Amino acid sequence: MPASAPPPSSLASRGLATLRRWFDTQGRDTDAASPDPRIDWLRAVPFIGMHLACVAVLWVGVSLTAVIVAVALYAVRMFAITGFYHRYFSHRTFRTSRVLQFVFALIGASSVQRGPLWWAA
């Protein structure tokens, strides 16, 4: 093995740390002396379950209505994230009513991209 190659154990631990950060953006690096480098399964399991549930399409099939609804919900949620979470809550680039703030904060929260308070901070 060349002298510059890291030992397999450190390569594996760095890979696990990277995987951990994919599931938890506040995940700590295992190379640092952190006391508790575990995955927060309470937060990770819903994401894993949602992605595994996509396999159900093999049993229930795909319809044009389902595809249209999925694309429409994606577009509305992405508008809520980019238009309101980013442009409104982060930068206050435009003005809107409290009702519209609440509606788009709720729609944005359904996309699980953190909350409006995190974006405003």
C-alpha cells in the first residue's frame, strides 16, 4: 500500500461520517472528538420511509393523474421554497399579507426543507 493512502479504517469512518451528514445536516464528524456521533433516527426514519415507499409504485402502478399531481405538488413546493422561504423569509425582497405568509410557510414546511424561522435566521 502506498504511504499516502489512508488506512482502510479511517477511510471507512470518513465514509460513514459523510453518509451520516447526508441524513442529518447537523451531523458531527467522527474524526473530531465528539461525544455522541449517532444518527438521529427520529428525524432520519421518515425520510428513509418516504423514499422506500416509492417502491410501492411496482404494486399499485402509475396513472396520468398521479404523475400530474406529483409534478404540480413539486412545482408549488419549490415555488414556496425559492419564492417565500428564500426570497421572502431570508431577504424580505417583497411585501405580502400575513395570510399569504402563513399559507406559503405551511406549503414550504410540507417540503421538509427546515422551517421559516430557520430560513429567516
